[in-house]
Amino acid sequence: MASFEVIGGNPLKGEIIPQGAKNEALQILCAVLLTSEPVTISNIPDIRDVNKLIELLRDMGVKVGKLATDTYRFQADDVHLDYLDTPEFVAQGRALRGSVMILGPMLARFGKCQLPKPGGDKIGRRPLDTHFVGLEKLGGKLTLEGTDFYRINADGKLKGAYMMLDEASVTGTANIVMAAVLAEGTTTIYNAACEPYLQQLCKMLVRMGAKINGIGSNLLTIEGVESLGGTEHRMLPDMIEIGSFIGLAAMTGSEITIKDCQIPELGIIPDTFRKLGIQLEFRGDDIYIPAQSNYEIATYLDGSILTVSDHTWPGFTPDLLSIVLVVATQAKGTVLIHQKMFESRLFFVDKLIDMGAQIILCDPHRATVIGLDKRTQLHGITMTSPDIRAGVALLIAALSADGRSVIENVEQIDRGYQYIDKRLNALGAQIRRL
């Protein structure tokens, strides 16, 4: 198990380019299963979860060619359906949350798929009901073997259907959309997720020949087609990395320019950090964060304490609440962090409290942060990364802290952030991988 040794208290300076979007990659890569023609994808992040999914596709028989550092060509013209019955497939599926998104494409094109219960971060309950209910409405028949192995089959071609999703699940919507594009007739999905990553998937599918209306809204109408062709696709920069770098700059008093951000796709992320008092300047498609000696959390008009909570898009993404929480520990003022979606995602605040932060964990979903206004630095400790996003929040805390910190289980961070230690060291950080 690898660790990071971090020497904190050093301001950083320079430019950094965000990686391709992890959450988009997991959808886009599974979509290559929908066609026998070549699909070329660029700006793919070199991170553990994405590399594992590429390995899974290769083992399923998808031809994978690496054209450049971040560019691959995929061709699923000889998918090995019998591989799904092997112990190797079961092990791969259990290890990767993103494996769930092969269900829709496989059901649509081959009429069947099976999958062990996927793994991923331990951040609370993440049920798959939305996926399966949607696929069943299209004609899939689900069989549960034991408590953690799923089989889904279709008798003949899938049929379009009307459905209202019980939650605007991004991966659930993606799975249903990928199945519906090859279904017979019209599929209407109400309460669909509309995150930029899902919009990217829909736009890619349209270039492949799919007929999708309502892209960017929560009402999607899909006319099924007989088959899809190949295409080329470039992924967005990772909005979670961009938000993490904004928080890092403020927390460490650093002057950082984040390059090529696709700012129109960031939604309310920049304004949410501005509410924490962080200065941002848009320079073309770059975000410039000046060095700040302090930053002050806004209040509501009546003077009451600001609440930052997660919500489905275009609300604030839950993946950045950990970053907002840690950045608030050195702000002037108080903020309530309300994590609505996952009941275990705030369970890293004990590490921040051990570092000297003033945080009241109200319940599994809410924490009140009383900022130190940089009058007292956090101090370094030894801690363990519980999940991807909390891991990077702890890394930001360690980089701002006085002294030496050790972060264990950094394989969690590697699952979502590409060479994060090397990239931050290039800005002047002191991170050593042990």
C-alpha cells in the first residue's frame, strides 16, 4: 500500500492542465460496445479506474489501439460473450464501479449481459435500482443470483418505453440511453440526468447515428435505430480536478492558472468557490487564481450562515463537497456543508479535526465548519485516504499544513487523479511517494 509524504506550508505557483474527465470516460468507453465500427477517443485520463475499464474491454474482445498518450481506437467487432462466464470477468467487475455501464450497451446489441455487484468508493449506499428498472422497462429481464450477481436478458429486440426515473442518476441515465438508442420505437426518459458528461455521451451517440432529442434537459426522447457507426470523440476536462485546483490555490495561498477549462461546462462551480471568498479570473478558457492571504465566506442577505449542498445538475456536484469543506477550514467565517446524496462521505472530517480544524459533524450528512482565517495553520499528521475525493481533500489540507503529513492508501487517489504528485510537485509542492 503506497503513501504520500507531504511537507506542507509552501505556496505553489504556475500552470496546470486538468486531465480528461473520469466520470465521462467511464460512460464513453462503454459506448464503444454499441458498434462494430472503430471509435477513436482522445483526452482519456491515465488513471487506475479508466485503465481497468480499458483492460476489461480488451479482455472482452474489444480491439484496443493506443494512438497517442491520451488517445485510443476501439473496435468491438468480435466481442467474446463467453468471457462473461469466467472468474476473471467476475473479479474485474467487482473491482470497478464503472463496469455497471456495460449493461445497457451489451443488452441492446447482444440481448444479454451479466455482472457481479460492482465495487468502488465506500461512500454510502449506491443502489443500482434505477439502472435495472429502466432496462426492464425496455424489455430486459433481470435475474438476481444470490445477493450480488445480476443477469439480464432480452427476448428479441428491446422496445422503446416511457419512464420516469426515481432519481436523476447519471450512470443510470447513461445505461438506459445506451440501451434505448438501439431499441425499437420511441423511448421517453423523464427526470433524466443532464450533467455535461451525459450530454457528451448523447452527442457522441448522435454522431454515431442515434436519434436523441432534449440533450441538456431532464426530458430525453430517443428514436431507436437499427445500428450505430464509428466516430471520433474528445472528452471534456475534469471539472472535479478544476474545482480541486481552485481550492488548492486558495488553501495554500498560491498563484495558479488552470488551463483549458471549458468554462461554459462548469456550471455553478466557479460561483460556489467565489462564495467562499476565493478570487477567480477567467482569461479566455483559463482560470487564474491569484495568491490570497485570506478569503471570507459570504453570508445570505439576512446575515445567516451560508449552506453549500450537493444536488443534481445544474446544482453543485457532490464530488466537490469534500474540497469545499477542507477549503472552508482556513476561511474567515462559518459554513454548513450538507452532503445529501451519500451518508458516509463526510467521515473523513475526524482527520481534519486532528489537524486542528474546527468542524462540528452534526450527523452523517451535515458538517459545520468554523474557519480559522489562516490565523492558525493546520498541522501535519498521519492519516488514511477513505475514498478518491476525500483523499484529495486531505492532500490539499496536508499541503497547507505546518510540517510533515503522511497519507496512506493513496491508491484511492490514483483511481481518480492522474500523476497528481508529479503534477503538483511541478508547481512547487513537496510530495514524495513512499
